[in-house]
Amino acid sequence: MPLEPLLPLFHQLNREHFDGRLAPDDRPLVVLRWSDGRLTRTAGLYRRWGSSPGEMRSEILLSRPLLDPLPRTATLSTLCHEMIHAWVDRVLGVREAHGPHFRARMALINSRQPGFEVSLRHRFPVPLRPARWLARCPRCGLRSPYRRRREGLACRLCCERWHGGRWHADCLLVFEPLTP
Ligand SMILES: [Zn+2]
Ligand SMILES: [Zn+2]
């Protein structure tokens, strides 16, 4: 299924909840993009380059792999969350993450429409990708699944128990491939 274009959603939310301030003269202050398949740490993010007003560039990136399988309200609430970041940063000119300005606007938006809810965190399930490796601790025998093989990982429990919390080669995890 093709992804929903973000620009119309942006203009709609901008009109309804940001008094149009995120697109003066109908020109959005931010570039909107769907991510490729790799953004799975978060459903969305906002970022800005440049510090003087003339050279500021902002972007909102939404996670295709996380949001695509979810209902449209997840896209709306994630986009709206990132738009609040853009509004605090570019319209108010305040440097804060989820500070008082962010929270006040979020509460206002949530109180005046029932269609979706903006939250502080994007709590969406990450589609499971099967583990390909089992990491085994040679001291305590604990096994944990990993998607990728990692060098130099030591068992935290054993480092805490036997080495005062410091990394020690005795507790280096041994990676064994998992055959499906
Ligand atoms: Zn945020
Ligand atoms: Zn261990």
C-alpha cells in the first residue's frame, strides 16, 4: 500500500492546531519525509540545522516500518508530536525538548479534538525481526538472543558479581548462530 503523503496532513494540522504558523505564506518551515526501512528506534523525529534565521533548515522524519502497519491515527499523532517540536523550535524560538511549552501545546491539542492523542513518547510496537544469534555467558550460562553479532560484549551480571561492575574478559559472551 502506498504511504500517505505527509504534506496535506501537515497543512491540515498546521491550520487546526498551530494557527498556520508552521507554514507562513503557505511555505512549510520543515521538510517532511518518510524514512527508509531502517528507522525503528522511534516513530518520528524532528531536527534542525543552522542557527541564524536565514540558514535554518528543519526536517520531520516519520518511520515507515513502524507506522505503515498501524492505523492512520498513529501517523497523525506522531506527525503532530514532531510538529509541536518544530513549533517550539521555529515559531517560539525556545530550546527545549519535552518542556513546558511542548507539554502545554500537547495538552491543548489533546483537549480539543478526539481523533488522535499526542503522547510524550511514541509507544508503538517494533515489528519483530528474528534473532540470528544466541550470546552465551561462559560463567553463568545465561543465553540472550541478538539480531547481530557484537564484539567485546561481556555478561553484565557476572561483571557485577565477580569484577566489581567492571568489564572483564572472563565474562565475554560467546556468540553462536541460531539456525531457524
Ligand atoms: Zn518528542
Ligand atoms: Zn554471566
